Amino acid sequence: NAFDSDRKRMSVVFEAAGNAPAGKRCVVTFAKGAPEEILSVCSHQLGNASGFLRQGTTVDGRPARRTVEEIAASVAASLSSNIVPLSDELTRVAGETCEKMAGRGLRVLGMAAKICYVDMDEAVTEEALGLAWAESELVFAGLVGLIDPPRSGIVESVRRCHTAGIKVIMITGDHIGTATAIAESIGIIREDKPSTQRAISGAELDLLSDEATALLNPFPSVFARVSPENKIKIVRALQQSGNIVAMTGDGVNDAAAVKGADIGVAMGLGGTDITKQAADMVLMDDNFTTIVVAVEEGRRIFDNILKFIMYLLSCNSAEIILFLLAAVLNLDLPFTTIMILWANIIADVPPSL
């Protein structure tokens, strides 16, 4: 059962060898996802902090790698004798712990599992053990914090964007605490600029109309736990405010927002084909810094074009005015055709090179 942005979780069901009564097979479900979504489908919890969360034996002082079958066997043993009904106290503590971990910039996942014994001759089908069964009455196992450090150079790139008058907005499926902490670490949220310090969640954005979103002042710098519809709403709101919007994305869920933006940017290495087809530009290195370099080069070319146009107008306007006066006053032309061509060759060609 693959992850999707609506459920904000995923699960896998497979058979575990051993640990089953005679004539039965042991079917184990593992689930992970947003902690609040995992807790919403749990009915029990582990009786203590050990159980299948232990790391197993060690080799040279390091945790030993275990196969999926070994992990499944450990889970089955723990879930057979070490579960109690999910309490309100654990739900509260899990929420507080999630907030603390997210505040440190960690991506927090909730983990859960359950076991089921089926007859040896019973077929394990999608209908019998599908999504509805797999993600219900789970046993909550705990939280896992992952750190995804920003790429080198990203802080400087964000700073250069701000200097150039470009507002950088983070749109993510992570917890709002995690998103805010990361945004602060890379300079999207700045202490010296209150206009950059606003962050809202997708649930809050769902309560706002497109017009109300466009009128947000200051406009949020961070959007967390967003859906594909939220991304489209953000793009439209910025466009309604008169902004030119560039939207980056890599997954199928990003394709619509990338297509709707003024400049759609897809990831060349990790992006899906549908997002690449919807985009105006594809990053071959999946690096935000490349966008900044491209903007700088584009602005340099645009400035050079403006300078050359102004130069041509200033040079040729004198000739135009002189010939207009001669025509109005019925005087002879001040220059011959050859003289004008020679002046243009000398004055226009070298600057254009």
C-alpha cells in the first residue's frame, strides 16, 4: 500500500516464517507515516519500550544487520505478548515528543505493526488483507527521527535570492515544526525580517478561499503538510498578487502546480516523467543553486539587451531627428545613403559584438 499525500502513510503486508500455531500462517503488517496519521489507525501500543524496537546483536560494537524475515519474527514475538490498549497518555506524550523532535529539524515518522494468523489453505488476497485491513487496529511502536541536512551552498543561494528581490517559499509534506526549523537554518525564515516568519499548515490553508489566500499579509514563507490541491492554490494566490511564480517539483503530485506556474522547474535526476513533461525547465543536477545561477545569467543577458537598445536609440535618434528636420524645412538631405551605412557599421557593429 504505497504512500500518498491524502493518507500520509504507507504499509506493507507479508508472511513471517515460524511463530504461528499449528495449521496457521503468520501475516505481519508494518506501517509508517505522519505520527498523527499513524496514531489515528492504532488501537494498541507496546507494553514497554523494548520489544521489536531493539537493534539485535552487535558486531564489533555496532548493531548487526537483520533480514526482513528476522525483523518480522521479532515483531510477531513482541506483538503476541507485549501489547496493551492505546492510552490517551501515550497519545499526548507522542504528540509532545513529535513536536520536540520536529523543533530540532528532524523528520518524524510514526511506526506501527500488527499480526494476523490465517489458515494454511487460505489465500492471502488483496480483498481479504487489503488497505482497509492493513491500516486498522495497529499497534503503535514509537517514533523515528530522520535528519536530512541541507545541501552545501543552499544558505548562500537563499541569501542571494533575497538580495535579488526573490522570495523563497518552502512547500513540504513535513511537520510544520520540522519545516520551520529547516527554513530557519537555511535563511528562508529570518529573525530580522518579520515578513518571512509566517508558517501555516495545509489544514489551515484548506479553510481559506483562493481570494483569502492571495490576501494573506505577510504571505507565508513555509507551508507544511500540504496536498497537491494546496500547491495549486499557493501558485494561483501568488499569481493573483501580481507575482511571477517559479515552482519546483519532482513527484506526480507536483505536476499540476508545476504546470500552472509561470516557470515550472522539474528535477532531472529524481523527477518523474510526467513532471518533466509539465515543466518549462529541467534541472539536470537537482540543485537549487543551479536555479539561482540561471536567474543571474538571465538577468545579465536581459540587462545587456536593454543597454544595447538604449545605445541604438541614442545613436539613431539623432539621425532620425536630423532627417525629419531636413524634410520639414525642405532642405537637402544632410547625409548620403553610403554615409549612413558607414556610420552604422562603425557605431553599431562593434558594440553588438
